[in-house]
Amino acid sequence: MSILVPVVSKGVTLNELPDKIAVYFEIGECVRGCKGCHSPHLQVPVPHKMTLEEMCNYAELQIERGANSLVLMGGTTNSMDFDTLKEVIDALSLIAPLGLYSGSDDEEVHKRLADTTDLTWLKTGSYQDELGGLRSPTSNQKFYKRVYKHVVEHGDNRVISYMQDITDTFLTDKEV
């Protein structure tokens, strides 16, 4: 059976991942209903879903044209279960570095995604109008980037990775 993903829109953006030209997929059928949501069009049923193969083909074409990353905007707050989302992430991360925007506040889901996938970026947290988005110093949202580190322990060389919080790079009112 082919994986069907409720993709509402797709394209290329310069705004979603730091210093990247990203192929984006907006994942619909969000059930959160956040007050002040800037993407209410993601809350409606998606009649024509994309197959994972179609998503991969589109991503590969845009990478050939000059994009250098991918981003899924949504995926943790809709009808896709964790294992399906993980399959989508695994397939797309073979094409280019991949980010996921999660509208969830579930830290356990975020930890599982970080530990079991090859995500390069992960944005977490529901949008809360009174707290603002990533550019607000009061935001509940966080933005992480996978960092690789070479370690030597007991004569054993290995590379480890972890998700580093880079949220402060988005703040507009930084003190100089």
C-alpha cells in the first residue's frame, strides 16, 4: 500500500530554514485549531492526497533545479500516525537535509522524532497568539538543528549527533 500524505500545497521558499532554499510541503488536516493560526487552510480535509513517491519525485526535481533542503510544515497534528510520519521523513531525508515544523507541544513526540529520524531541523510548539512566534522573546516555540560531534572515548572514535536549540537566532530584538 502506498503512503498518502495530505499535502495542501508545495513549492520552494527562502524563508523557512536558515540560509537555505527549501522545497516545502504544507501538510493539512490539522486538528489543533490554534487561536490566531496563520494557516487556517491547513485545518480542512484534503480531498486529493499526494503519494510519498510523488513527494519524492517533486523534491528531487526541485533539488536538481537548485533547492538545497526540504521542509515539512505540519505532520504531527493531523491524521498521520507516528510510524507513517517517520516513513515520510526517512524517505525525504535521503534526498536532502530535512526540517519538520511540528505544531505539537508533546515533548515525547519531539524526542522520538529527533532520536529515530535523520531530521536536520525541528521546529516545535503550538502557535499561541499571546506568546507570539519564533521571533518573539516570549514564544513557547523552539527551533532545533542537528549538530554532529566527533568524540573519542576509551580509544573508540565515533560521531554523535544531537539537536541543538537555535531559537535565539530568530529573535528580532537581540541585544547587541
